[in-house]
Amino acid sequence: MSSHATTADAMTDEAGAAKKGGSKKLVLLAVPLLLVGLVAGLWFSGILPPLLGMGEKHEEAEKHGAKPGEKAGAPGDLKAEAEAKAKIPVFIDMPEIVANLNVGQRRSSFVKMKIKLEIGRAEDVAAITAAMPRLQDMFTTYLRETRPEELRGSAGSYRLREELIGRANIAVTPLRVVDILFTEMLVQ
């Protein structure tokens, strides 16, 4: 029996050693994977590049129109000045729009609006001004089908802005209206 007991103890010891070896392998695999995951998370979240001093160089190069690694242009560089000038927004005032809203058989309801169009380039002012009658027509036609409850609250203003931007871009194609600003909006 003693020989039987010693072989059973030996088998138990080997199984325990195998389990310990398996857990060591798991730890040896898990730690590097966790480290790689942590570094990747920090990199893609944007925390790690500035810590390594990489983000500032790329942003600075992009500001001045140079590729990362190239020397950025001088402050008086004409290309950089032209790009900076092109990024200054230009606003165009539209004539006041007054339109009756769709209320069915109830009492009449009107909207009165003053709008500014934001465009990206100063060169497009003349072409958009020439298309102003078309813009007014498209906006007024859309407003006549709008119900007063659709204009209530900030969500209503946001939806109206998005619809008008889409219609404005159709009216001034190939030019582009970047945004529409409501300087006055009265619903009665």
C-alpha cells in the first residue's frame, strides 16, 4: 500500500506543478497584452502623443501648410496668409422674411425672420448675393409648409437651421453656405 500511496502523492504533486505552470504562462501572456492595450488606449485617446512631444510638431506643421517633418514656412509666407484669409468667415445679410405658417383652418400664424448667411470664402459674396431671390423663394416656400409647433424650442430652431442650410446649398450650387444665423425670429 505504501507504494500505491507514494505514486498517488507523486501524481498529485505533478498535477499541482502543472497547474502552477499554467497560471505562470497565463500571467506571462496577460501582462504584456494589458500593457499593449493600455498604451494603445492612451495613444488613440490623444494623451500619449503630447507626452512624447509628437502632437505639437504635427499641429504646428499643419498650421503653416507644411507636412510633418518639413520645416514650416516663414510667417510672411503668401500661401499661409492666403489660407488664413480664406478661413475667416464672411456673413451676408438676407432681407427680412415674413411668411404665414401652415395652421389649417385655425387663426393665421406668421413667422418673421432676419437671417445671416455664413459662407467660407469672400470671393463668393457676389454670386450668393445674385442668388438671393432664389434663396428667399426657397426659404419662404419651406416656411409656408411649416407648422408653428415645429418651430418651438431650441430643437425646432436647430431643425429649421438644418433644413434652411440644405436648401441654401441647393440654391447656390456649386458654392457653399456654411451656416445660417438667426438674428431675429418671431412666431405669432
